[in-house]
Amino acid sequence: MIYRNWIATDNLQISELEKECFKSPWSIDMLNQTTHLKNFYGKVCEVDGKIVGYIGAIYDFWDGEILNIAVKNEYRKQGIGEKLMQEIIDFLCLEKKENVFLEVRKSNFPAQKLYEKLGFIKIGERKKYYENTEDAIVMSKVL
Ligand SMILES: CC(C)(COP(=O)(O)OP(=O)(O)OC[C@H]1O[C@@H](n2cnc3c(N)ncnc32)[C@H](O)[C@@H]1OP(=O)(O)O)[C@@H](O)C(=O)NCCC(=O)NCCS
């Protein structure tokens, strides 16, 4: 198992994982646009040359924002999600960012537990944020 930087040529594999892991997956075009941003940073976890987990974030002068994280179903509950989150947190700390933000579905208990374990706290809600039906919880962590 290796952790390495997310590069644009990973996007095809990641778009397949998006479909497996999310109700509203990012398309390959969305992934391509995002990973070409100068302020994008992402990590993937690879097993035998296949991506089994990934995380992507963007950052500005002060703060970072986690855009997406997922681990392939059969590789969950092995610490991969936590390690990917820690990689991003470490990068943002090195870049001297002050806060990191994210949004998570109200119904997504495993992800909320992961973020709470890493010190994220709820700072607000966005009503009907997902598919104009489900609320998002906004969480942040001071770095
Ligand atoms: C959320 C997700 C990335 C977690 O990845 P993971 O590799 O399984 O997580 P880890 O094994 O690193 O777990 C770390 C911590 O997260 C929490 N956690 C993870 N899965 C959990 C579950 N099913 N139930 C409760 N807590 C859970 C626990 O606190 C766990 O720590 P512990 O093992 O000491 O109890 C994974 O479930 C996933 O890909 N889900 C689908 C995509 C998704 O919802 N992404 C988040 C969008 S906001």
C-alpha cells in the first residue's frame, strides 16, 4: 500500500470510484477541471497499482477546503481514510494555513465520525445542499 500525490492521469480511475462511492459523483470533466487548478492538492492510496482511496483539497492564502474523500468499499475501516485526511492536514500545516473546512451529508455518520476523531467541529449547516434535498453539515478544524 502506498500513498502518493494525486495526478491528473488518475482521474479516470477516480471517476469510477466516485460512481461507486457517491450518490452524486463527480464526472471526469469536473475532476479534470479541479485537478488542473494551481491551488489543488490531493493524495491517493494505491494497492498493487490500483487506486483504492483518494482525497482532494483546494486552498487559498489562509485556509484549505477538502473537496472529496473516498475509500473503496472493501478497503474501508483499515485506517486509509484517516491517513488520507492526515496527509492533507499535514500539507496545509506546512503551508501555514489557519483552518480547514469541509461539508458532509447529515446522514453520513461514518464520515462525520472520522472528521470528529481528527478534531473537526460543526460550525454550521447548509440547507438542502445536496440534490436540493439533503442538508450539509459544515465542519472546520483550526490548524
Ligand atoms: C468516510 C470514509 C472515507 C472513511 O474511510 P475509512 O478508510 O473507512 O476510515 P478509517 O478506517 O480511516 O476510519 C477512521 C475513523 O473514522 C471513523 N469511522 C470510519 N468508518 C466508520 C463507520 N462505518 N462507523 C463509524 N465510524 C467510522 C472512526 O472514528 C474511525 O476510527 P476508529 O477506527 O478508531 O474507530 C469511507 O467510509 C468512505 O469512503 N465513505 C464513502 C464516501 C464518503 O462518504 N466520503 C465522505 C464525503 S463527506
